[in-house]
Amino acid sequence: MIKGNKLANKNSFLNSSDISEISLLGLTDYKSEEKENSIGETYHKTITPREKGTISRQTCPRNCHDTCSILSEVKDGRITHITGDPTNPITAGGLCVKMNHYLSWVYHADRVLYPMKRVGAKGEGKFEQITWEEALDTIAIKTKESIDKYGPETVLKYYFSGTLGFVHNKGLPHAFFNKLGASELDITVCSATGAATVPHTYGVNKGVDPEEFANTKLYISWGVNEATTNVHSVKFIKQCKENGGKVVVINPIRTGVATFADMFIQIKPGTDAALALGIINYIIENDLQDQAYIDAYTIGYNELKIAVKEYTLEKTSEITGITIEQIETFAKMYGTIKPSILRMGNGMQRNSNGGSIIRAITLLPPLVGTLGVASNSGYFYGSSGYRAPDAGPLTGKELLENPNRRIINMNELGKALTGVLDTTKELPITTLMVFNSNPMAITQHGKLVREGLARQDLFTVVAEIFKTDTADYADILLPATTFFECEDVHQDYFGWYVRHNTPAIEPLGECKSNSEIFNAIAKKMGYTEPIFDMTDTEAVKVCLQSEAILAQGITYDMLKEKGWIKLNIEASFKDKKFLTPSGKVEFYSESLKSAGLHPVAEYVPTAESNDGSPELFKKYPLTLMTPHTKNLINSQMYNVPQIKNLMGEPVVYIHTDDARERGIVDGDKVNVLNDRGNIILVAKVTSTITKKGTLLSFSCPWPKLVEGGKSVNEITSDRVSDMGGGSTYHTNLVEVTK
């Protein structure tokens, strides 16, 4: 429970100069008509008695920490109004700018409402309407032809997080692909690096309840941009301050939370491991560690002391660009202020050295004895360790005949489609089925992805809500429902909640949900297993038969009626049992050593940097970061006129000194380039991004809706990270010219 002041629908205001500072970076990137008045403020509306029609409950299914609970009003079969559920502690009645425009998205004039087949060249986006029967027949015939020639692994599914529902993302669509025997897609683009790394230290990822941010004495935001990617968390952080706690932000970007933090540490991109190791060394040298905790619950402390010895204040400062005074001050704070919560973000792991970054930071909480000692103490890196619904029974794993089928890392889609990837040279991908994603916008090295999708021998099926850049390459385009038109169940990866999604309206046109689409294709392929007759309601009930859900006493009817239920979970690591080989926190990890990695932790420069690739740095001396904007979820919503208007032209933020050296002034159209390609952006000259030598451009607008027809992912790297095969969106060297 939150202590101190009660939650309010509106948060306290910052002064206008604070807002202007952050707006400059596009981190509260609103134009005047919808500009927020406070960092972390959300939009609140009320359905008045005069307006009320039928009210139903939905859950925002996006790849967002907040997983908001929504109330929608329906009159005459049409949604007329949506608002945040005021009874849910996370949503607290407020919606973000994206959800505020959901009705424009649902009823957009460009919705794909009927099956279509391509009639122009690939990429032109020219289609004609066909029947579902013709669409399904074509898909079945083409897929069988591919399988007859190359075998089932010639088929690849590509999906990500258009919805994160257990039925329509994690569940039923995969039964079809398992029955078929298609190549598997390794879902690595978001948080795979951290997911692979944290267990080496703790055994499993079990962070604190994030509502406890309000009750800790020291909240550390490390590599997180809450006001952009987790807006509903900001109220808890502000309450931490109101209750007398301290807030520290470590980030290359001056984030929204940094404007009211007690300390803002602006770090050089990709050097976080060095900072963590330097802090550890300082804490040990100054006897600030919790030795009793270390002796009882950890192994490898002596090896840790040896490994961090080289990270003096001077060396750490030189690597990270942070002053010695700031490093020392923060290390003292972390060693002495308890309880504390250290929150790790996803952005910093999206580097070639992302695993080493996460590994080094995870060593800090046990060093000072904050892990598992209280509900408001420890770390937070999402709630993935508390999975409750189970989509496993929906995936039809028992139908898979070849458990050793080919696996394609989604970060390498361009390489896979063009045959550059070793595993696709002799066995090409000849059938691609895309759902829940727009890879032409979100996938790195866009030139390769485009070349792959343009192959004449590639049969592509896309299930979509709109004619995205990816859909323009489809041979068959299938109309998909929005979450307002289908049932599902969700679990937050921020809060400890399970949530139901009730359809508010009937599917528009001839749209079908993901489960309906792939069940229909399965039947057309001749598959007769009962799973291909399962309805969405039946599938939700299956997900709720998991051991974890049953132990909580949660039933389908209970969840559907309330819309959301908070899981009753014991404070993380309260029992001090860690699922590592030793049963303890492992400062020294044999599993890392066996994988050829440093058994403790080390700082390794990113693959594209002055230290990591000096010759490349001479040619491209600027580091490009591609963080999220609060106006989009990846590429979603960019085609909504209100959102596109709020964002304006795609921009690149460049440091004042770098701009001056290149003769660039604010508002210039500039060419951002490297060996992977180039893009045209509008220059925003600022001194508020990290030091000289760093660029910042928001990721994922639809390429075809911006000048030049390319998004920033045209020039991002498709290499994978050091652990977990994760993405490296922030490991990019570029140059900027007028």
C-alpha cells in the first residue's frame, strides 16, 4: 500500500522552465494544444451520467509497462468514449496521449477491413479486395508448395508486440506454426539481454512491487525514461520525494524524472558497466558494504573485490564522462541510505555490451544488503519472474514433430531474408507470415529488410490493421481486429496485476482476431486437431488454469467482472532463496565462465565506439541513440493524424559543439549516415544531451510517412548483444552532414 499522501488524479506541477528543458529533447514532445503541464501527468476524463451507454472493460495490450485498465462507452455498437479505470492503482483514471487518441485509431478511414491481394509491385501498396475463401486458399496452396520444395522450416513467422495478450500474442497463433513445423522466431528485440543476464546473479528475475517506489528512501532510475515509457510510474516516484526520499537518475538523456531528481548523473552511452564497477570498488574500499549479508547470502565476494580493483574513481570518471565528485557522492548515498530500490531500464541493454552492463549493475543490491530484506528494498527490472496466466497449453507444442527446428533471431531478419545468415543460405525462407508487427519500421538495418521483402520468390502474408510499410510488400493482406474487438487476458510487466480484455464492439468489416486467422489457415491446410476450433473465451479460461492463478483463487468470472486483480505475491527474495547453482547470489558465476564471459563482470567498450572500433570512429565520430518517444509505441499510432501532428517532422538532436563544427543550425535538414545507409532528419541543436559526440533520434515512425521513405532503423545495427542475442539499437556510429 502507498503511504503518505493519497494518490491524486493530477500530479504536482513543475515550473515552466523545467518543462521547456525536457520538451526541447522531445521527451514530453507535445505541441501546445495538448502539452502536458507536469512530468508524468496523464489525461483524465469522466463518463458522465448524461453520456453513459454500455460500459465495458478493456486492457491496453501494448508493449508498455503500464498495461492500463480502460473503461469504454458503447452506443449503438460504436465506441463513443474511453477513459482510464479510476479504481486501478496503476492507471488511476488517467490515459497517456496515445490512448487518448485510440478512437481515431479504431475508426481510422484507412483501416484494413477486408482480405486483399497484391496487384502492383512489391512495396507499392496496391491491392484489390478478395474473399476470405480466396485468401485462405491462396495461402494454403503457396505454403504447401514451399514445404514440398524445401520442407516446413522454409516458413517463418514474424511477430512481436502489436498486442501482448496471452491468447493473441503468446498463445493460439503458435499452434498453427508448431503443427506446420515452421522455423521458430527468437524474440530478442526488447529485453532478451537482461532476461538472459539477471539469472546469472539471482537465479530468477523477481523485483519489488513497483508501487513500493513511493515508500523507499532512495529510488535510483538507471537507464529508465519513466515519463516517456512508463508514465503511470511517475506518481509513485514523486511520492517517494514527498515522503522524504531521494531520487537519483543515471541516464545519457535528461529525462522527465531528472528534472525533479535530487541528483542527475549524465553518463556516456554504453559505459554503465564501468560506473557500476567503480561504485562497487568505492563501496568496498570505504567499508560501506553489508558484510553480514554478503557472508550469509552470496558467493564470490573475494573474486568481486579483485575484479573491481582497477576501477578507481579516476578511471571510472575517464570512461563514463562523470565527475569524480558525482561518482563518490552517489556511491556514498547508495552505501548508506536504506531502504533503496535500484531500477534498471531496458535501453542500456540494447548495446553490444548490454549483458555486461546488466550483470555489473545486478551486483550492487546484494553488496549493500538491500535484496530481499523488505518490500520497499532491492531492485526492479520488471515483473517477468511472476508469470501467472499460462499460454503454454495454447501453443500446441505437442504437435511439433521436430524439436530441433531452425531458430531465427528476430534482430537478424534482414540477414535471414537475403540469405546472408548462415542458416538460410542452403535453406531459404520462402514463406513469411507477419502478425503483431511492422518489421519495416522496427527492425534494424532497414535496407536489408527491404531487399528481403522485395524478393520475387518470397510469399508474404501480413495480418494487419493498416497498410503499413510491411503490409505494402504482402502478397496477401488480412484484416486484423483491434483489442476493442476481441477477448484476451494480460499480465503487467510493471505492476503485479492480471487483467481481462472484454470486446467492446463487434469486429469491423470482415476483420478477424489472430487466433481466428491462424485457426482458419490451419483448417485450410487440412489440420483437424481440436485446438484449431478453440474460441477466444475458451483460450482465456485455459490460460487461467495455471497453478499460479489457481493458487490465487482467481476465476474467469471474477476477473472478467472486475477487469483486473492484483496478485498476492510475497516480497521478492524474502526467503533469501536464489535459484542459482549455489542457491545464493553469485558475485562469481561459473555459468558465465563456461559461456566464455567474465565470471564476475567487466567493462567492454561497445562495438561501435572510439575505444571499440577506432578506425570506424574516425569515419563516423558520432554515437546515435534511438530512444522511444511518448507519442508512439514502437511504430504504432504514427498514422493517426493527431499523433503525427504532435510529433512534427522526424528530428535528430545534436550537441551545440558538434553542430557548430559542421555548420549546422537549428532547423536544418541534415543527412545522418553510416555504412548501412542514410536518413534525412531535421536538426535540433541542444546542449542538454550527453556531452559532445552523441546524437538522439526517436525510433520507429512509418518510413513511408516521412521524407525520404526511411526511418532511423535504416542505419541501426543488426548485430546482437553479448548475452541473450538481444538488440543493439544504441550501438551506432554515424556522421551528420548538411
